Amino acid sequence: MLKTPIARGVALATLGATLAIPTMAQAAFIEDTKASLELRNFYFNRDYREDPGQSKQEEWAQGFLLRVESGFTEGPVGFGVDALGLLGVKLDSGGGRYGDGSQLLPGDGDTAADDFSELGLTAKVKVSKSVLKVGSLQPKNMAIAASDSRLLPAVMRGAQLVSNEVDDLTLDLGYLDELNNRASSDYEDLTINNSASARKGITGATEADSFLFLGGQYKLTKDLTTSYYYSNLEDNYKQHALNLVHVLPISKGQSLKTDLRYQRSTDDGNTNVDNKAFGAMVTYSLSGHSFGLGYQKMSGDTGFAYVGGNIDPFLVNFIQINDFANADEKSWQARYDFNFASIGVPGLTFMTRYISGDNFDRADGSEGKEWERNTDIAYTFQEGALKNLNVKWRNATSRNNYSRGTNIDENRLIVSYTIPLM
């Protein structure tokens, strides 16, 4: 087990919570506890092409992610505690290569920090099939999703209740008030995502004291699932989100999946948010092959609104670099995936996609255009001394006609290995 202050802190906190529970109720609490340590090595290289300022960002770092999830005490009301210990260590950065755009390591604008860490604790209570969690959270739903696409994940602070009392129905509600970004050890107030504000057209954004969400998912049939969420970033926006997913089995190893998404966002006092976002993705799967076509359309006075910082919006065309969510933007996606297990090479996967967007305004009033191409290749070792070691290469190319500083070539190399501790 990793002998670092952050690891020891998580272990002591979890032990303290265990000792605080009456002995007679500890059996399930301990027996159902799960703990793991993920070692994540991350190399990030971003070439800004024609940017007259910083030409590239290049960083290499090692991450340690210790996760502890306890069971629940016995009885009609069960209590438990989860813990998350995060440590990031710089391996290489500097010489003009550091920049906030990589979001791999924190820094002072010119130099990356040597290391950074965080300890998150979550108390939880279970009654029947409902679980309430309070403390450090990593929500993943249509309203808000904390990102985990860099060295360390983003973490939020608040409370979340998930209930499965009714068969095929999941209810989900929560309150969040702080966000700790991926390359940070500090919690910050929430605000609206205002990147590229000149194109999104959102004005009046302010820091918010709270983010509320309420929604759920219902499985209408074994092949058809529908979801709805309402969310509110205080003083910034209100949003209704609908999702319909249908999987049509055609024959053995062959299916057609349809994913439809619609979100309506309006202002909540201080901003001018007014957006309708429609997205559709149709994927045909045959043996190890998957062929997908996607379409996304923005309408209204502004672009799509979502929580700022390291939050992933629920959009069909939100991908490695861009979200294609500018005011009035229309975008298409073509995607291909292949799982090499279908030809006898388990653990090896491949993905490539191309997205093209247009119909939004540039600063001078002319039409804006952008495109992005992504390629992912990943392999998980299946046996031997390296079993379960995962290696992933992610490549992206992004071009547009609105800003020289956002024409990007990017490569990420991620090596990860998870060690079960209990």
C-alpha cells in the first residue's frame, strides 16, 4: 500500500469511522468494504500550431488514486463511509511548456507545482433501496458529470440521494455547492461555463451558492429507457433535459441503438441564457464493429449552458477538445469503433470519429466553422505479470476559423493499473 500522507490520512479516517460504529453492527460494514489503489501515469502534449504566444504545452505526471467504499452497518438503517485519497506528482514540465489548458497539474501560470493532493470523505446512509451520500461526490448524470479525463478526477461537495424503491425506476436528486477541479487541491464556488463566451453569447454569469438537480431514469421495456432531469445553477440558469435510448436487437451480434437528447435552458436572474439543444446518435453494431452517425443542433439566443470548470456536458458532440455548443451551431459526427476480441485479440480496442460544426457567428459577424478528429487505441493486458495493466493513446486534431490559439494537435498517453487492496 502507498505510504504517503494522503494514503495514511484516508486509512486513518476510514478506521476512525469504523471504530465509531457499535461492534455488533460492524460485520456487514467490514465484509462489504472495497478498497483499491489506481496508479495512473499521464503524458500530455498539446501543439497550438499558429498561436503567436505559447506554441505548445507538454507535461508528464504520476497519479495515485486511493478509493475506499465501506459496506453498511446492519439494521433497517445502515451507515457507512467512503474515502478518496488523491495525489499527483510532477515528472516533467517547465521551460515554457506549462499551461492551464492541459489541466494536468496546478501552477502559478508559468510553472507547474511539484505535487498536489486531496482527501475526500463521504458519509452515507441506506434505508431499504435508497442511499443518501453527504460530503465529497463525483456525480455522473444528465444534469452534471464530474470529469475524470486527466491525471486526477474533479470532485464536488454536497449531498445526493439515489433511490431504487420501484422496479425499473431510479430517482436521483442532489445539492452541490463547491467544485474541486482536476488540477487543484482547493474547492471553489460554482459558475457557468463561459469558455468562448463571444461565440456562446452568454453574459451576466456570476458565482453561484448552489446547484440543484432532480431527475431519474425509467426502463419502459427491456430495450427502451427514458430519462428526465431538472437542474438549476442559482442566479445563472435553469434546465430541463430529456433522453430516450432504444436498442433494437436485429440478430445475434447485431443491433441498432438510437440515443435522442433534448435540453431546454433559460436564465435564472442574472444571465441571458436561452438555448435549445437537440442531439441524436444512431449506432449500428455488427460483431466487433460499430458505426455511428450523430447530429447536434443549438438554437435560441445563446449557446448551451452548463456548470463551469471540469464538468462534462450531456451532449452528443462533446468530445476530447470541443463541445460544438455555440449559439445556433449545427454539427455532424461520424464514428467507428472496433473491438479486437471479435477476431481473437481480447483487450484491444480502437475508436475514431470526425465532427464538423458550422452556422455560428464569428466576432466580425461572418460564419464560424470548426472540426475535430479523435482517435483512441487502448489495450488491457489479459495475463502474465502485466495482467490488467491498461495502456491508452488518445490523439486529437482541432481546427476552426475563429481563433488561431485554438487550432490544436494533441496527444495523450495514459498507463493505468489498479491494485485491489481489500
